[in-house]
Amino acid sequence: MAMKNTLDVLMSRLRMKQLQLLIALDDHKSLHKAAGAMAMTQSAASKALAELESMLEAPLFERAKTGLIPNPFGRYVVRYARVLAADLSSLCQEVAQIRAGTGGRLPVGTIMGAVPGVVAPIVNEMHAKHPDLAVEIVEDTSANMLVMLDDGRVDLVIGRASVSDQPTKYHYQPLTDEPLSVVVGRDHPNANGREIGFADLTPLRWVTYPTYMPMSALLERELDLAGLPMPANPISTASPLITVTLLQQSPDLVSILPTSVARLFEAHGMLRILPIPMKSKSQTYGIVTRKGGALSPAAQALLRHADRTGRPEATQTRACSMTGE
């Protein structure tokens, strides 16, 4: 109980000026010199020290030949005072950087298909211009990330506001389409570039996605249009890394991935994109922010970068009539 009472007293009465005085006393070993460094009168400094000792219910300094030195209690308090002062200094520096748009932390949510063509170029460009800025990237479905946006866990989302039951509560800036491609491992037999259909994939086993992911609904729709049922006994995963790893190690598996992601892995010889056209219309994704919320300078800078980086992708991928998340 005594500890709680002491904490309550400190939280309600402790002032940073008192902690600064402790640091000055530790540095100068003299109440007179410490008061001068703090631009205080000696009597005011003595009163501030007495108040702090009263709050902690213990003396903090003792007189020695070399002047005032902290006793064992005082050494602990001075150490924490220095830690708090350093943290406050860092806080002020980060706030100044955030105001200038050059530092701080920027948590961003993104759908998988936006990573190669939009997110990665933006982050690389922002890192080059703002090396003190810490960027945190969360990859998930649009629905899950809108919850994070509402809770303040991400500052903005690169995805879709249309999946929300209240899409009008967000600002939405469209960027580009997210086509999907049918993919197989690099050792899959060559299709010789000829156009094939979903029926040709019947001998293969599908790597699918959980029903809460939009790509699952898309695959079901495409198979239905082809007159085929959903695959029996598929391998299901929410992870694109697991999908790529499985496909790479077995020529008897097939899956779908955002075309931008599929092209990235195909360029590195890890996957092959099959020439299977999809009939579903391509959907658009963009930048989603909260209405009524003030964006940090870093988030505003990302919006500017996205407006330059994201839009060209639309002309590159629109020709692929596939859809995504």
C-alpha cells in the first residue's frame, strides 16, 4: 500500500524541474552551482529538493568533502531522472522530425498485390529521402486492415474501402487494378504459350486460400464460370510465401497470386505464369484513410509518392483481365 501511495504522489506532484535539479546536483555537487545552472535561486532549489525527498520519504543526498553526493537512494533516483530526461529529449526530437516529415514512425497496411509495384517503390524512395523515418508494413486483407485503421494501429491502408459495411466513413484515393494470375512451379511442363483453360488443370492439386480471403471467392467464381467445382482436398494457406514454396517444390500443384507478385517470382525463376485468361472484371485498389483524422507529414508524403508511383501500374496491368483481393 505504501508503494502505491508513493506512486500516486509522484504521478500527481512530480515535476520535471525537480528531476533536472537532481541531475544538476549530481553534476555540480553543489546546491548553489546547481541552482545557478537551473536559473533558480538557492532557496527555491533547496525547497524543490526537500519536496522531492518528502514525496519519496527518504533523503537523497549527503554532504561530503567533495560536496553534495547522492546516497544509495539518490543514485537510483538520479539514474532514472537521466533516463527520463533522455527519453523526453528523444520525444522532442522525434516530434520535430514528424512535423518536418523527415522522421517518426509510419505504420502502413497493404494488400499483397500492392507490395511489388506500389509499396516497395514508395518505401524505397521515402527511405532515401527520409532515412530517419521508421516504416512498419502490415500485409493482410482489406477487411482486417480497415479494423486496424479504425483502431489507429495503421495510419493508412493500401487496399479497398468497398469491403467495409460503411465505406463512406473513409477517404479513398484509387491507384490501380490488381489482376491475378494462375501460377505453377518452375518445373511444370511447358504449355508452349498456347492458351489453356481451367479444365486443363484438373490433374493438378490446388493450393487455395481461406474463405475469408477474397482470392478464395474469385477462384470459386472463375471455376464456376468454367463449369467446374471447387477443388477437392486442396492445400489451404493464407501465406503467399507458403504458396510459392509449395509450388516451387512440386510440379503437380497450381494456385493463383496477384499478377505483380507472380511476375516478381517468375522473374527470379521460382514460378511460371500460365496463359489462362480470367473472365472476372479487374478490381481497383487505392489508399484508404480515416475521415476526420489528421494525417502525419510522413503519411502525407506517402500519399504524394503513391500518386506518382501507383498510377502508372494501372496501365501496365489493366490489359490482364483478372481480379484480386
